[in-house]
Amino acid sequence: MSLYQVQKFIFEATGDRRLGDLFDRDPESFLAGYDLTAREKAALAHLDVGTLYLMGVHPHLLLALAAKGKIHWPDYIAALRRADEAAGQEV
């Protein structure tokens, strides 16, 4: 797993409007520029905040990604809870 690359991607895609627009248009091509595993690419391409949370992505970056993806707060919290439950952790 390349947590640094995942977080770098999120930082760049949410912090730079031009890069964010490129990601929105063609996520697969945009993600090819980062050293990521297939699982990481899938989680980012589908804005799977639950999986990214379990990977250890920093909460501030996750919130920025959720905002970019127009994931509403209750849905965001529900995704994190489902991820915790799936991983066998207490919520």
C-alpha cells in the first residue's frame, strides 16, 4: 500500500481545480500518474471514503474528497461506520 501516494493524489485533486477537473473527466487516466495499487485506484475512482478511511487516509483529506464528490455528511458518516463494522471494529 502506498498511503503517501493516495494522500498526495487527494491533496492534488481537491486542492487544484484544474487537476480536480481532469480527475472528474477521466479518473482512470488521471490515476495512472500515481504509484497506486489496484485497490487504491478503485477506492479513489469510486470515492470510496470507507475503504480509504480503513487504509489510514488523513481525516482532513477524506473530508475534502467527500466534499469534492458531493457526499453529504450523513452519507459520509454512514460509510465510515460501515467500514468499521466490516473491519470488525467498534463504532
